[in-house]
Amino acid sequence: MSASNSGFGFSAALWERAYRRTVRSAFARVPFYRDQWVRAGRALSEPVPTPCADLAGQLHRLCPFAEPYDPGAEPSLWIGSTAELRAVLSMAGAGGRAPVLEVRRAVLDRRTLGLSRRYGVLLATDAKVRHERRRRELNEPALRLAAAAGRAVLVGEREAVAEFLPALAEVETRVLERAGLDGAGRSDLVHDPYLGYYAARAGCGHLHLLWRRFHARVADDGSLAVTALLRRRPVLVDVVPDGAATLGRCPAHDTPILGVTP
Ligand SMILES: [Zn+2]
């Protein structure tokens, strides 16, 4: 049991307080949420849950008034944080030193996941590259990284991961399957293009929410509303991923888990 999924430090009351603080700050500082008040014609105490699909093209409105997004001067803010990837790897029991290969749809200028853990991108077949030969060239460095280490953690959707297994046949490979909430019943990591990684299956078999980083609640219509507690830009409050889940408490770890239908 690692510190990240043990019950140590979890308090439902403090978790709710952190959520309330994030919500207040979002209404006060972020156009996307302030506009919910404008539309309602009054100050709301609860955010209106937002389906993930509605976040497309909204990056500028999801950043605080005081720290606007500048697409000409900074990369997309949707590329995902190394800290969250590290957190789900640790939760899933893959927190060691083996290089991490992540299947993505675009290259990323990232060589490590902090300190000494090496990292490489493998481009999926639907990646935006000019032609297939270029895609294979771009995948070479990551595959070499794994070959040199003799081991790797391979992260990606089930079908995408399968493509790379033959190339990693000589490497001791731990596969962590990633899926959205709607496919999380059998997956190791729960991922959303906007929220990033927010839950992982721990040794107990349950899908643990990264509760230090995310709050979740079941909205009035039964959908799961997820809030990023630590992210300053973009601010994500009550975001609803595709799929359904119940919220519970792990009997082994006493921290929040997601219940999804396999
Ligand atoms: Zn557990």
C-alpha cells in the first residue's frame, strides 16, 4: 500500500472544504464559471456540471481573468501533467524505475517524468503525422529506451497498446490499459482528454480516485462531476466525463473509489 492510496490523511470534511474553495475561486476568477452566474441571473453556490465535450475550444475561458491563455506564447494546456501520470502509476503499483511509454496522438517534448524516470511517446495509428513511415521513425526512440532498460511500463488504450507488444517482445513489459470512464470497468487507469488521469486500479482491485488532486461528486442527474483541486490553469470544476460511476469508499484503504459496471 503506497501513501498515495492509503487512507492516511484523507478526511471527507477537508476534501469537501477543498472543493468548496475551488468552486468559490472559480466563480470569482474564471470567465467560464462566472458566465454561469450571468446565465442564471443570480449568484450560484453550486456550479452547473459541464459535459467534457462542452470544454472543446474553451481553453481561454477556463483560465483566470488575471492569467489568460495565450495560444501564441504557450503550448496547449491539455497535454497533461507529469505529476498526475506519476500519481496514477504509483496507485497502480507501477511506481518503480522502469521507463514509461505512453501512447499518444501527438509527439511531446518530454524525456522524463521528473527526477530519474525516463519517458517516451509512442504515436498511435490515428496520430496526426504525414505518413506511416514518419510515425514509425518517431516511435523509434521510445522503443529503444525500453530495449536499453530491458523493461517498460506501457500505457495506452487496449487496441493501441496491442500494436506495440510485438516490438517489445524482448522487454519485460507491464501494460497499463487506459480508458475513459465509459470503458473503465476493465481498465487500469481512468483518463479523460480534458481532466487527464484521475483514477487508477490499486492492488485492492478498486478504481481509486486521485483524491489529493481531484474531487468527485454525483450530480443531481446521477452523472459523476469531477473537479481538479490543484490545477490553476485551466480551472476544471464539476466536469462530467462520458460514462457513469458511483462513488464509494474502499473497504481496504478507506479512500474514495469509483464504481463502474464492468
Ligand atoms: Zn483500495
